[in-house]
Amino acid sequence: MESIKSYNFDKYENVFCDSLQALEWAYNNGLSKSAVIKSSAPAMLLSNKNIFNLENRWSTDELIKFQGTIQKLTKDIFDLVLSINNTERELALTVALFVYRFQKNIYKAACLCEDDFTDNTLFIYVDGETGPAGNIMNYPWDELLISNALFSKVNYTLTNDKWKVNDIRKTSYWKRLNVAGYETIAYRLATKLTNKLPGFIFNKEVLMPNENELNIEIASSLLMRGVKITRIEPHKNSSSLESKALNMDKELIYSTILPVIRERVERWVDPSAVNITMSLFKPSLEKHIYQFNSLVNGWSKTINSSSKVKKAVLVNSPGNIKCHALSYVCRRSGIPVMASQHGVTIEISKAHSMLHVALDNSIADVIFSYNKKITDIEKSSYFDNAKHHVVGMPMRLIRMNSSYIFSKSKLPIVYISLNLYRRGLSVSSNTDYRNAKFERKIINKVLNVLPHIVCYKTYPEDNRRYADIDPILNDVKAASNIELFSEKIDMRYLLSKYRVLVTTCATSTLGWVVMSGKPVVFINQKNKSPLTDDAHKILSKGLFLFDDNDRDFHNKLKIFLSQSIEEIDKLWKKKRSSRECMIKDYFSAYRSGAGKRASKIIIKDFLI
């Protein structure tokens, strides 16, 4: 890479840049105003500058086609790898998951056109403060355009840069205690105590690599029944040598799945981008398999099987390479792997059908679920590998219904924004730019014209996707009746402040707001995490549901929210019977006892 001083910026015809500040710096250093600026950043595209939208190629219809083939793709890859003699299921699953993740690379490569490989092209790489995932503010244009002899890359470091991550300490101790409940306190105290006691006291042990709300409640109940709970991590100094227990022929795996991957790449990217995309695939696959092997070796040093102590693993969200390796080691050691549901999403979201390869039941032996709907969906998955038990929601969610009594003041309406930019492929069939435009219309056509004070609560984003501040916030700040809440605090701790909760997208956030018992206005977006048809039918009876593809959608939503809060409350109470049925079917089959219910099953079936 050339030094900044040697750059002659005016020679570049093509510029890839996702930062307004970086672009202004380039102009100040000689970049021609006639250069074509290419970006996918909402701040760039909404800036009234002459910016070419890199994701123009991805219309909604094209994205739906692309996403609609992913489930079959992962199934085919899984079957191909598993057909190799002596290949373990967990390895086949982790390769299929890798191929799913690689679709993001294909998506990015498909944004390029033939001219990008021949024109004088500059990539302005932006650096600055980031979150736990590191710098994810840039697409890998330097890797994809390496064959262009006229391509150059320059680094720009943001000035006056600030970025903060979610900080639980900003939430009062009493509010956290109110949400967490006694189960969490018992769990924290008891695990510290039992870890100091000699191991021979216990003949039953549950190993936990991570947590979620239901796992904590289950663990708390297990502790009361004399089961030791131990946090675990893979051994970090594991050998990098190939494991003899696994068929790890990377070349054979690559050659077996290569025709399927090449056909897909050729289907979606321009000819000049095919070979470079394929050249990125092989080393990435080899690195992934190597990582799997290292994790297997690491977990093998952590998991010690013992005939004297009955063991089981309780995990959160195991659909990842770390838990694939853990599952392999546990299966070889005769240790069952159990997972519990982490939020309401799969049972209500139409878009998650392409994620079946990453569902909990693809790798866990036992699943503890909130409701029967998610169990039915997971059982229908090609990758289903589990026994399913419906135990209900953890008390953390259920007690949301009573947590608001501690509030001293209740503001009229909060809009809980789910506008988290994804920088490429996601479960949404919208690009970040289209999502930003949707959000802008909600602000200007609905929230800004209501006769109520409205709080706009931003999503508490930890990992920074774009260099510039979200341009939507300028619209929020310009509105006279909207208060911006941008502190990175989870909404579950703030529900007590508001009387009417407005949100969108079929995500786990909906579980928290529904269980609050407060009036919920749900915006169903056709192209961003929409509801399944069945969920739509039931939720429309239990909540106030508005479809963004309805004629005069914004006006209908505005009219409804312009009513007095008292009138909205009355209408909400009329839906009570339907809402109770909705909650039982799609949220929690039981109103309490999830942890105890699951712990009884664990002890009876797995720790005898």
C-alpha cells in the first residue's frame, strides 16, 4: 500500500468509501468531484451527495430469491460432507454452517461490476473506535479487487471519534435485581460456594459454557437439588495437531463441495468476480476446519468423563463452531448436551427458515422450549437432532408484567427501534439503506405528528457497523415531540417508564414487551423479519398489529396512536382473552416453573 503523501487522488475514477468524514478528507486531498463514489452506508446515501448505491443490484425480489435457496444449499452441503467415509456429524454440520456464513461474501462480491476490475479504483479503509467484534466498518474490497492492477487502498483514521458499548452498570442495581429475580441471585451465590467445595461431595454435575435467562433458572433449581454447576471454557493451549479421532481431510471436503459452491458463485456474481470469490473460499474453509479441530482438542482437555460423577452440559445458542466441537467431545464421552430457548423468534419469524442449520436442535441432544410452536418448527427442520420438552418462559420474562409498579412516572409512548444495520446479508430482504428509509418515514409521517410525547429508543448496538452517526437520529432530534434515548441500555430495564410500547420486526424484543402486559403496537414489515402467516393471524387478535404493505399504512398508524392513552388502554383490555391464548401458543405454555420443570427432566432422564 502506498503512503498517503504519495497519493495522487485526482487520478481515481472509482472510489469505495463508507464514511462522510473520510470522503471529505479525500476531497481535501485532491479527489475529483467527478469521481464515482460507491457506498452502501445509509449516512452516505442519505447525504444528498452524488453517491452510487453499491447494493442497487440487490432489489427486494433478488434478495428473496437469494435467501430462499440457502436452506436447501446448507442441507446439500451437510449431506455431501456426511457422505464422506467416517465423517462425523458435527464436522458436516460445521462445514454447512460455514457455507451459510460464506453467503455474505458472495453477497458482497455480487455488488461489484466488471468496471470495478479495470478502472482506476480507490478503497478508503476507515479505522476508529469499535466494539467487541473489532473493526467491521469496511467491506473486504481489497481482497475482492486484488486482480485490478489499477486498484489502491488507503487508510483513514476517524477524528474526534467516540464509541460506547452496552454498560449494565448504567442501570440501577434495584432495577437489575427486579428483572433478574431471586433465581439469578441464588445461582450466582451457589456457584461460587460449590466451586470452593471438594468435588467428591457431588455425584451430579452440569457444565455450562455460557448462559441465558432460562439456563440460569434451570441451574438455580438444579443447585437446590444438589447438582454442582460448573462454568467451562475450552483449553486455550490445545495442540494444533490433527485429531486422530476425526476424519479431517480438508482437501477431500473441499473437492466434494466445490461444484455446488462454484455453481452458486457463478449464478450470482459477475464473471470477473468468480475466480477471486472462489479463491477466498478455500482458505477460509480450511481455516474453519482447523479451528474446529483446535476446539475439539481444547474441549477434550476440559471435559473429563468420570464414572463416579454423572455429567450433562447446559448451553445457550449452540448453533456455532464452538458448540459443534463441544458436542462432538461430549458425544464421544457419553455426556448429553442440552440447550434452552433464548428468546421468542423462531416461532414467529418467517425469515428464519433459512437459518435451520444454525438452530439449537441441530446440535443439542435435548431442547427446553418456551412453547409448542417453536418445538413444531424445530422438529420439522432437516437438521433436527434433539428430544424436545416444552417448559415455559423463565421468570425473568414473566415477571415483566409486574415490574412496572416500581415506576414513578410513565411517559405516553415509546418507539422501540430495531433499526440495527447489518452491513450485507441478513434475515432481512431489505438493504441497510432501505431500512433507513423505512425508519425515516416512521419518524416523519407518524411519530413526529402525534399529539403525544414520544420516546425514540435506539437499539443498544455494541459492534459499530458504520463510521458515521446514524442519519436517522437527525430526524429524531429535529422533531419537537420526540425525545431521543440513545443510552446503550437494554429495553427490558426501561419498560416501566412508558404506557404504550411500539415496536417492529419478529425478534426476541417482542417477547419482553408482550410479557409486560402493557399495550403493544406491532409493525409487521413485509421485507424485514416478517411474521409467519400463522403468527400474524393470532398476533393480530392479541396485539395492535399494522402491516407496512397496507394501503395508507402510515396514516392508519398515525390515527391509531393519536388517540388518548386511556382509549388505547380500553381497546387493549378488550383483547385480553385473545391475548391470553396468543401468549400460551406463541410465548409461554406455562405461567411459572420453567426452571423446576426442566431440572426435574434433567435429573430423572440424564443424571440418574
